[in-house]
Amino acid sequence: MSRCDCGTRCTCVITAGDGIAVDGNGSTSAPYVISTSGDGTVSCDEVRPCISSGPGLDYDPATGVMGARPSTDAGNTLAIGSDGGLLVPPGAATALQVNDTPSVDLSLAGDGSAGAPYQVSAAVRLDATPPGGGTNLLHSNADGLYVECADVRGCLSEGDGIDYDPATGVISARFSTDAGNAVSFGSDGGLMVTPGAVSCDDVRPCLSEGPGIDYDPATGTIAAKPSTAAGNTLTIGSDGGLLVPPGAATALQVNDTPSVDLSLAGDGSAGAPYQVSAAVRLDATPPGGGTNLLHSNADGLYVECADVRGCLSEGDGIDYDPATGTISARPSTDAGNTVTIGSDGGLLVPPGGGAAPATGCGLTGDGSAGAPLAAAVSAWPYPCDVNAEAGLVYCDDSGVLRGEPRARYDFQQQHIPSDFTNPTVPSGIDVVVLTRNFTITNPDPCRPARVMVEQEVDIDFFLPAGASAAGGIGTDEMQFFYNRSASTTNNIHQQSTKVYNMGTPLPPGGSATITMDVTMGRGTNGATYDRIQTFLRAFIFIL
């Protein structure tokens, strides 16, 4: 323990408080030892005084017992039940009544008992004749109350400075047409009045100098800045303007094009500046062999209608006057033609004026309003819905009507016989001894195909006396032989067949591979086999 300047013996006084014990006198041989008294636990008697009762609670600090305290107010039905819990005994149903308000109708059903509890419902009242004399905008339906935009828009009208469309509810600002009006729409669609007077001091910091410029933001003075590069002849003249002293003339030449002749005069000096002039070239003999319709005079280039009209001529069904440029339809003079010019100048075939078209197989009507041309059809004789179940009719490239693709059926088969040199029949169960694969193809390029698959296996067994053998397809053991005789049975066999629906349809023109595992098992006493024949058959239906 560190010293506290007390000499050879500490004279400090240490007093123990509640629950604390002090031993020793502070000397080196008997230092102070401070410890808690007791065993370090807290007793219930020490804790109980820390707790007190509040409203609805009785508490005994001597025993620590807490209990609920029912009120002694008259009419209180709360009590302590026989099981020690809080109890409100069943009694007369609580009285309940409902009161309507001007805006809500309340309804009450039931008597408050467990079998018929109170049921309160409410219906909102809508004023059919609002006091303002207008129409009530508030509506009600099975989903609740609602007010729609269309109901509200008629409540608004435009005043000064506003354009309002009650059909869409769009409200826009309306500018005055008075002279000098400065209000407009900004780029963001808001109203904008361009700011008024701005002082020079406000503007000068907005500017800065670039190449060829000297700028003083303190005074706003902007001046041209000639380059200091060697040979620069640009200076500031005596009148403050930019000056390039006379020197070697700038070289200039002009080049003609097929459509423009350029001419150059002058030498580029102040007294004889360069003068460039141009004249359009007009081809006197155009490559098409005709006359050039483009002309030129003192006022410029021109093409007139009279020049163009000769380029046109009339063909079948057209009357054309090249002198005036008038183009008209020309009805045929053939007998029976019903095409005329109508009162409005358009081509007209009067209703019923033409001959009735001849109808062949599958068509009815004469093309008139009362009997339009139509497909000759029969009544739908089936109990199903024609819209959902009937096929469609199509038109091919040659104009022939076509129906749905015809139903098709196909049969594809694989037969493979295999000979063996008497291998032993496996003793296990469903042991794969041979695997066949057969690829089938949907012959229809339009529709998917459903496929029924038939698998067939025929195994020739040799069974010595007391021998047995089993065969099958996959995990299906389909045949079992046991030789009970005293001699060998040769070439005992049975054709076993398995049929199933291939779950996934073949897509149009698509292919799939059918796999069959030939299995054997339960071979005993030297059972062997020497031949396996397999058949894989696919019955393909396209409907």
C-alpha cells in the first residue's frame, strides 16, 4: 500500500458503514482490510420496503403479498372469484342506444348478449338539395364515398389573368395583349418578367477575357489584345482601331464549277480591293435531249408553268390540256359504263348503278346495300362456342381460300435383333444389359405432335435344371422363368410390351430420342441368354 505521509504508522481513521467491516490498524504488520459483512446476499426483508402499492393494488410490506383491490364505489361488479382471479359476474346487458346526426344515420341490432351482440351500423346522409342550390358533388356507391375530378371542374371559372378549360381542368396563365407587356413563360413553364435595370458593377464580374481580348473588371474596359508573336503586323491605329499596315497583298484565286462561273478583279489593296462575281451556267443542250426549262434574266433564275406543262401528257382514264395544265378523269364511253362525274366534281358510280357481280361457290349477295357480298356459311351445329372452338380460314399466295392444316398421323419404328454367346444372367435385380436409343421426328412443320411410345423386348433364355431368370424394361420386371424339370430348357422366351404417352409434345419439325434399357436379374444355377430382340414404335398424332 502506498504511503500517505503518516510516518511509520497510519493515523487515518476509517469507519465502517452499514454492511462493511474494517479490520487492522493501518500499520505495516496490520494493514486495514475492508470487506462487506454477511454472505453477500440480499434478503426479502431488505427488498420489501422498496415496493409500495398504487391505485388498484393492496400491498403488505411485512409479507410482500400483493393483491388487486376492487373499488368500493357503489355499483362496482368487479370482485375476486373463487379461483382467486378478477371476476365481473354476468349480469344485465349493458344499455346501448344510438343517436343519428345530420350527416350519419346509425342503426342498432342485437341485445348485447353473447348470442346476440350489439351490432351498430352507419350510413352517410347525402343532401340531395344542398343549401347553395347546386348539385351535391359527393357520391356514394358500394365501395364508399367519392368525388371525381369531372364533378369539381364545373365549380371553377376563369377570371382576369387566367385561361381555364372546364372539360380538362387545365388552368393556365393568360397574358394581357396590351402593348409593352413584359410577362412571358420561362423555359420551365413558369411566369417570367425579365429583370429590370442592372448596374454596371453587377454585370462586370460576369465577364472575363478570352483570346485576343484585354478586360478590366474594375472599369469594364474591353480592348483588343494584339499577339506579341514575332512578325505580327496587327497594331492599334492612331484612331484607336485595329490596324494592319499595308504590306504584301493576300493571295486570292477563284475556281469555276460546272454550274457557276466565278470572276476575280482587283489586287486586294485599299484602292483596288478584290471583287468576286458569279454567273450561273445554263446547259443549252440538256442530256435528255429536250429543252432546258430553267431560264435566267436580270432578275434571276426562273421556271414558269408554261415551261412545265409540255412535260406532261395524258394516259388511260385522263384528259389533259397542256395549254392550261388542267388534268381531269376521263370516263370510258363503252356501253354500260356507270362511272360519271358527280355534282361535287368527283368520280361517281351511283348506288345500284353497276351490274350485279356474278357470285360463284361460297359467295352470296349482289353487292348492293340490301344484299352485300358475303361468304355463304352454315349455322354452327355444335354445342360449344364457335368463337372459342372453330378453326380459321386463310388466303394463300394465289388467292385460294385455305383451312387449318390437315390432321396427320405418322408411324416410326426401330427393330434390332442381337445375338450373344451365352452370357450368364445377372443374379441382381433390374441389371441393365442393353440400351437402345431411337430418334423420332415430327413430320409436321406447323404444329406440335403428341406421341404414344410402345417398347417391346424378347429375350431367349437357356435354363439348366433348377435355374431361373427374369427380364424386363427399365425397372419393370416383366417376365420370370424357373425350370422345375430335371433337364435344360432351351430358348424359352416371351415378348413383353410396354406402352406410354411421351409427356412433352414434339415441336413442329422437332426431334426427340427415346431410350429403352433392357434389364435382367434373378439368374441362378447357370442361367444364360443368347438373343435379345427389341422393338421401339412411335405413334405420332398431329391434330
